[in-house]
Amino acid sequence: MRVVERYRLSEGLVVGRKSLPAGDVILSFVGPQGAAQAIARKALRPTGRSGRLSLFHHLRYQVYQKPGNDLPTLTQVELVGRLEGLEAPGRFPYASYLAELAFRLASPEVAGRIWPLLTSGLKGVAKHPNPQIAFLWASWRVLKAAGLAPNLSGAGVYLLDGERVEQGGVYLGPDGTEALAAILQLPGSEAIARLEAGPPLDRLQKALLAHVRYVVGEPGSAQLLAFSHARE
């Protein structure tokens, strides 16, 4: 029986790019229907579409899935919008980590919940005076949307292997524990206001990175965050 070659229309944000020696580019997307990858042929040539395929561009695109190929080929691209300001050194590490986290977690079952959190979080990272606040809110909420939020019902002020415990793991402190509960439970504007009031952001970030390592694995972009904080 002959397998039919298929075209498919999709929408998503470019969250990853990998250049290949022949001038092709492998693109990673997160969209309302889930995470996906496609290969853009000859995208790095001067006459290619590299500008439209930049990181954090929101695209509508068509791919062609040829039988026997692992990745579909990008055939058409429409630029819907772009997020400005994320390339700044103080913002790019946060944007990269959040985007990679969303890509790892955006299965079709939960992508509809993750997609608005990703776009809202990246806009906040781009525009908020303190991008760490938007990053922490969005990253923890993406984990919650995927069903991977920590259990805060226990006693103690440490977070270990997804549980609130009395010792071991990452120290949150009473204020950090309350702030994390607010992030996970309050509406976005109220949670952001709680973070702006001055909780221990660095402790919340250490807990986030440890929790992601436990439930997902170490994202490659974690190195960007480490390098960024080392320079501060």
C-alpha cells in the first residue's frame, strides 16, 4: 500500500535553531498543538529565509513530511510577530531556559495550557524591569501546567525531590515557600505583584533549577543562567 506524502499547517514560536554544514537549519517550535521540529533547507544562504526563522519569532508555517524522513521539511512561512528585546544579555538566558523548558514539556495533551504561559512569560522577560521575576513566574507555572509542580503540603522550608521537607534539598525559607505557593496558586498579576514585593528570588531560582533537574533533566540552557549569574 502506497503511503501518502503529507503537508501540514502549524503555528508556533521558534525556540531553537541548529545550523547544519550544508546551510540547512533544524528549527524547534512550541505552539498551541505541541512541540515540533522541522528542517529548513538552505536557510542560511543569502537568498534564504533566515531572517524570518530567528529565535522567538511567532510563525505560521507549512511542513512536508516525506515517508522515511525523520524530520518534516519547512515549505512555507508566514511571520505573525516577533518578541523584541530578548537578545539582551540580561534577558536572553532567562528566555532560553523558559523556551527550552516549554519545548520539553509541551506534549499535545498540555500544550494548550503551556502556550499562553510561554508567550506571556517571554513578553514579561523582554519588558519587565527585573526579567527574573517574569522568568520565575512563567517557569513554575509551565511546570504546573504540565502536572509537575512540587507538592507544598508538607512541613518545612526546604524543597527536595518535589516535596516540601524540614531539611535537605534547596532552602526556600518561610518567605520563599510563601512566594512559591503564591506563584502556583494566585492569578498571574497577583503572583507577579507578590514577587515584586521582594521575596528571595535567587532562592526561588535555585529551587526551580533543582526541581527541573529532578522532574525533566538538565536543560542545556541552564549553563547560560549559571554563566550570567557568575558575571553579576
